[in-house]
Amino acid sequence: MNYVGELISIGVAFSWTATALLSEFGSKRLGNLTLNVLRMAMALLFSLVLFYVAVGSPLPSGTTWQSCGWMLLSGLVGYVIGDFCLFQCYIIIGSRYGQLFMTLAPLAAALMAWITLGQEMSPMSILAMLVTLAGISISVLGRGEHHKVSLKLPLNGVLYAVAAAMCQGIGLVLSKIGMDHYDTTQLPEWLIPFSANFLRCVAGIIGFSFLLYFREGFQPLRTALHDAKGMTVVTMTTIFGPFMGVGFSLMAVQYAPAGIASTLMALTPIIIILPSWWLFRQPITLRSVVGAVISFIGVGLFFLG
């Protein structure tokens, strides 16, 4: 079938839209760390079931020590640090603005690849960075007193969002390195992204459990397990996020050029505008729509370089 990777990428953009909206609600209801511990645990459970159905074993073969190490590191950066920052920004500035800042993730991935893999940055790439930043600036900056430019959002929320984007981009590069070390003779190619994500979730549940224990203890976790509405949100967030969303995002770059896949997945800040208004009554302004579109164009320009 033609355009398999592109179709998967568009599906991932919608999946991440659902994840962002559900995560904003879940983080405010259960707490950032509690939600992340539960969704990492569910993602591991879903993965074990998938492996058993697909290959007859809950733990697929083909993992090497190198791939294991890289994927655990990717999980630490992308999940523990990245998602902690992302969910905090959802609480402070909302999922719509949080996803807008996530358009910086492909740029962070390129910078990471430039530093670690020696991939060059073209003039088009630099222009794309400026366009993306301009789009974000249009959305989040406004006129303050005495005609000065002011930030319309809380600074700590913005810093969390930027950190989340950086970690996601870096985590993607680490995942790519890790998947290149898999033994493809022992594992179906389509299952490698899910096996890789399983290892990322192992790092995620260890890291989040550690943070939860030392910051709040496990009482919030026990309380959440008796919250039927909260657990429903956790389940849906897990399906659309760390299980299907991340798994298919890694699959997308296997079947389509990474630039095209990343650009299509960057549609989320545009897709999320209407649902965020409907669910959270976040106002839709011409400035926010134009900024989101410009940021998306910036991501697209980046991969023309």
C-alpha cells in the first residue's frame, strides 16, 4: 500500500490530540506523577498482551544490550523528564498551548542529531527554526503596557513546555539509535517500535515511581485506583499515548521519510484548537490560529533543507 507511513503519521497526530486533551484533564484530576505511573504500568501490560498475541511470548526476542541501553536512556529523557514537564505545562497553560510548543521537538531532534551524529544544519533548517519560533511567538506574545511586548502565559508553564519539546526531540534521536541495534532476524520489523517502546516504558515507570514516592508517597496512587472516572481517563490516555501513539510514531519513521512523518505528526497544534474550545472553553483567536499554522509551516520547511 502506498503512503502507509504518511497515513500512520496523520493518525498519530489525531492520537496525540486525544492524548493531550485527556492528559490535561487527568493531570488536574489525579496529579502529574500519579497519572504517569498508572499509564506507564498500563502501557507495559498492553505491550505484554500484544507480544504474546503476535509472537507467542510476552517478551519478544531480538533485543540486544546496545538497543536495551539506548531505549532505557530514551525512556528516561523522553518519558520521565519530558512527560513530567509536558504534563506540568498542561496544568499551567493547557494542552493547546502545550502542543504548540511541541512543534519545537523536530528542531530539537535535528540539533541532537547534529551534535551526536554529525548531521549538518542547512540554511533552510535555520530558516525553519526561525519560522517555527515566529509562529509560537505570535500565539503566546501580546502587547503589554506602554506598547511593550509581554508574555500572555505564565513563564513557568512556558519553560516546562520548552523543556518537554527538547526532551521529546532528544528522546526520538536516542530511540532511532536504539532501534538500529535490534536483531531484525528474530523479531518482525513492525513489532520493533513496540518492543522499543516497551523498554522506554520500563524506564518511565521506574523513574515516575521514584519521583512519586519521594515527593508525595504512594497514597495518591491508592486513591486514584478507586477513582472510576480517573482510571477511565488513564486507560484512554495510555491507549492513545504511550501504547499506540508512541508505538505508531516510531513505526511511521520506518515506512516514511522522517521529515515527512514528523511534519504530518506536527498537525496536532492545529487539530487541537476546536476540541480544546469545546472541552475547556479556551478562546479561539485569529492570532492563535495564525501562529499554529505558521509553526506547522516552519516544521515543514525544516525538512526541505
